[in-house]
Amino acid sequence: MTAGRQRPSEEREVLAGLVERVTYHNPENGFCVLRTKARGHRDLVTVVGRAAMVGAGERGTASGEWVNDRTHGHQFKAHFVRTSTPSSVEGIEKYLGSGMIRGIGPVYAGKLVRAFGEKVFDVIEAEPERLREVTGIGKVRAGRITGAWAEQKAVREIMVFLHGHGVGTARAVRIFRTYGADAIEVMTENPYRLARDIRGIGFRTADTIAMKLGIEKTAAVRVRAGISYALTEAMDEGHCGLPADELGPLASRLLEVSDDLIRSALDLELAEGSVVADTVADTPCVFLGGLYRAEQAIADRILRIAAGPLPWPEIDIGKALPWVERKTGLALAAGQADAVRIALTAKATVVTGGPGVGKTTIVNAILRILSAKGVDILLCAPTGRAAKRMSEATGMEAKTVHRLLEVDPVHGGFRRDAANPLDCGLLVIDETSMVDVPLMRSLLAAVPDEAALLIVGDVDQLPSVGPGQVLADVIASGAVPVARLTEVFRQAARSRIVTSAHGINRGKIPDLSRTEGASDFYFVRADGPETAATRIVELVKTRIPQRFGLDPVQDIQVLCPMNRGGGGARSLNVELQAALNPAGERRVERFGWTFAPGDKVMQIENDYDREVYNGDIGVVADVDTELGELRARFDDRDVAYGFGELDALVPAYATTIHKSQGSEYPAVVIPLVTEHYIMLQRNLLYTGLTRGRRLVVLVGQPRAIAIAVRTVTGRRRWSKLREWLIA
């Protein structure tokens, strides 16, 4: 890249030349650090700026000024970077070998350039069958190369379109993956679809594109999209709808248009059924149509199932209970015996309670009795870890809800539904507090009318990450019998994790004093986020492994109230990754994260093709820069990701308490500082604490813990399921 003599920083300068090395590039926002061979400069120049795509060997032009960075020294700060594919043999080989084209690394880049010289790009595009003339390139690799090249070309065209309309470089790959070759057409016709269809593109980004395309601020398509967006934002906070008097002002602030226009657009949305007007406890509300109908369907299915005859012959409880006690070698307490009695005599039952109250004992007793009667039983849970734990506890196969319903990755949705129901006499759902409205609707649609339903979960935990509060609403409605277990059994009562959790649930601040002798619950004081981060790294890396013999990556999980801040999951992931698994040469930097073999990672969106789901935790098995591919091991199988698909993964040394629902870990470390005050709530602390099996360590300030224990949210979520069930 080129420039003449250095000028004052106020004057814009142009630099042009060859990209020698891409030191850093974040495809999510385009930020890049480039080492360039600029005309007129003897030494390599560092250029910092933003580019949609960039690879070594490309020719580039940058407009900006020289700065003297305190840490990195003299560099060119670019306000604009434009690159083009290289034309020289040397540049082409460097470009192909940089990992830009999946399936080509340095070795195959050399082979291709030796075979086709400067015409290599033309061969890939126009004569792809000739790629197989190169030793080692077979049908599969050739297909991968041509596919990656076509994708690169399409992404570049999309980026030119976006840049031409004043939009940054953040989401080109995801836009292409969503819409394919139709991307530009979709964006031109209705740019607001981006906000609806693509995670991470908000209404404001779509609105920017729309303005550049000439869509008026007062256009109906814009105002209608704004109303749906406001409700979608509420859905992301767990609501199925919003009070009408909140929705109007929210949309008005977002759109900056008159109330009359908002009312007209809302009428159009209501007429089309995209949104629905109704009341919750006499409060007029507006719901997203899909969620409104889903809650109706859940209520209808539960009431229909509960009203039917039992799918097993009448059981003599007086004989069944002593029989199962002999079989299991466990004596059931009065509350547990009552729970078993309810489940054997009711068509739909809820069993709820905290840790150590014997939910597993009850479920096992019910399963033993009904198995002896020949009842076909299916077990499921929302996450892979919860299903695995259920299998270990019951000795029967348990599946995730998605696997049970048989995801159809080609057509979307599930293969099991009302037309193709599950084959069972009893369906047991564990960790039901995690199940949101859309998933519960799909699950209950697949339960045959004649089957019975056993819903198990801890209603005092956080509600689901997705919309609704299904378990809480079912219990509150009184529509089905509920066995609420409260007695903590002797063995569990010796655990300070269990006693502290139940105390927190009653509003009692746990004992934070120094523990003498062995314990499973500790408090480590830290006066702020920075101190907490230092203590947490020390605990995870050294102190806990030395004292308890636990593996710092596999066995210890840091759970945070939130992602942001010094004591948040994002910041702690950077610190813990550097301490526990510093990256070597086999690494890839994408979407703001570095991934290397041995890193603990989490999937953050449902991927039905790969059968990995939001919240699943795995470990990076390999990073292949030659293929442009990362392999991560989830439980007992490897899953492959192209480098452009790594926005579906984040490091998971630390994660949020919300993301930990349904999982248990040998050891849990929880930072609690007043910086997190907006998220400090009783059910959040309770949920985090109950994720630890052998050890829980709280790190932070006593005041933050007190805030969490005392903060009980009122009506957490706007949903109508409870009323549907009562009606």
C-alpha cells in the first residue's frame, strides 16, 4: 500500500500497495490490522482499519492518516480500505494460501499456481473440472474450493451493495448464508426482513439500509416493522407480549413518527394476524401472533391430555408403594409417597422442588411401577447434559426434546407432530423450567391424547431463556395436580450448597464466614470486578485443582450474572483462556475470539443440521487452516465448522447463569459484584448455586450477595398461558 512524505494527521492521505500479512481480522465488524508493502516505503507499514474481506497477497488502497499509537507505535489509521484480488503470481499464491478460500492452504496454493499460473482464478471460476489435474485435489476438495470461491464472490458483491448504501461490513457472510444469491433482491424489496431473519442485525441497521434505499420514514412497511421489532425485543426478555400502553411509546421512541401512524400500522398488523390484541389480568396487551397462538395450543393440549382416561389399569397404591421400596431399597417419605400416588392416579402431573428433596427418587419410583405394568415410557429434557443426567439417574434412555421430536433439517420443524405422534403411554419432561413456549408447543403437539404427562422441574429457578414461563404458569393455574416437595433429606442436608440454596430461596443470606475443615461452599472476598477476575483465574487455574483434584477446563465452570463488565463472562473468558489454554500456531481468529485445540466452547444457536443446540458445551479438537475448518467435540462426537461459521461458537470457560440452566458441573465459581446490580436477583443466584455438584465458590462483595437475595422480581413476564389454563 502508498504514500508520499508524512503529513499532519488532520490531512487525509492515500496509501496503496500489497497486503503482506493479515495480523488480525474480525469478520464480524471488519476491523483489521494489516502489514503492507507500500510503494515509497522501504519497511512494512502497519495499517489499521476496516475491510469486509482481506487476505495476504491482495492489492489495497487506504485513505487515512498516520498516528503514533502508545502501545503499537507508528501506524496508518485508515478511514477506508478497499482491496482487490491479486494479479501477480506471487500475490496470487500468498492470497490462496492465506486461508481465504476454504480447502486451499499454503501447500495447495503453491500447487495451483505452478499448474495454472496467473490464470488460476479463471480456472476456479470457469473451468473448475481442471482443478483435478493438480495432484491431491479430488472431487470433494475441488467442489469445496469452487463453492468457497463462489461464496467469496457473492459476499464481495453484497458488501459492495451494502457499502454503496452507507452500511458497514459486519454481517455480509450471515446475510449471504441466510438468503444466498437472492440477498440483494431481498434487501432491496424489504430491508426490514434483515432484522427479523438474521441474528445480530437489529432494526436500526435494517432502518439505515432502508433510508439509503429511499424508503420514507413514515412508510407503512417501516412503521409495521418497528412494531414487530418492539415486540421481538420484548420476546428476547422472555415476554410473549407487552401492555398496549407500553408498546405505543416504545414504538414511538424507536420510529420517531406520530401516534396516528403507529395506530394505523398496528391496525394493519392486527388485521393480518401478525400481532394479536388481548388482555392479561385486565391489562390490554399486544402479543406476537405466533406466541399468542402457541400459548393457546399449550393450554388446549394440557387440558385435553389431563381430561382423558389413564393409559394404565387402576393401580393398588397400598401394594405398589411397599413393592417399589423393596425394589429400590429406599423408604419413601410421606411427601414423596403422596407425589407417587398423585402421578399414578392423574393423567397429567407436576413434580417440583429444589435440590435434595428427592425428585429423582420419585421419578424412579413412578418409572419402576409403570414399567412393571408394561407402560411405554419416553424421557426427555431440554439440553444434552440434562438428558444425560436423567439417563444416569433412571437407567433408562433420555433424549433431548429436539432429538425426541426428530428435527427435520431440510424442511424445518420436527417430524414428530400431531400427524405423526410419539409412541408412548407416559412422557416425562425433566428440567421443565427451561422449556419455552415455542418448544413446549411442539412437544405437546406430538403427545398422543391417550398418553399421560409427568412434568418435572424446579419452579424457583430462572425461567426459560426463550419467551414464556411455562412451568410457573402451569403450576399457578391449578389446572393439573402439583406435588411440591420441600423436605430436604438427611444426606443432602449435610451439603452447604443445598442448605444455602434453600436459605436463599427463603430470603436468607448465606453464611459467608470462613469455613473450618472440609466444605462444598466457600466465599472469597473481592472488592471489585478487577480483583474478582484475578481471584477467579487463581481459583480455577491453581487453588481448586490442587485442593479438590478437579480439572480446570473439564470440571470447573465460571458462571456470571451477565456478559458485560469486568466480572462478566466476555472479559473472564479472555482471562481464563489466556491462563488455561494459551493459543499456539494452530489457531483461528474469527468474530472477535481466538479458537485453538483444547479450548472449551459453547454453541450459541440451534443448529439442526449439526444437531448441536444453544447452550451445548464442547472442546475444540482441531483447527485445520489448510481446510479452513475447526472441529469441536460435543460429548462423544466431532462437529465441523467452516471458519466463516464460527460466529455460532464462543469460548465457554465462563458463561452466564442463564446459559447454564439444565446443566450441572463438579465445581462452579460465581462472581458477584455490585457492578452486576441490574441482574442481581434471588432466582439468578439460586439457579447458579444449584448448578454445582461438589463445590460452589462465590467471589465478590457481601453487599452484592445481599442485593441478589433480597431482590425478588414481581410479575416477571407478560404471558397468557396461566389464564388459558384456568379458562
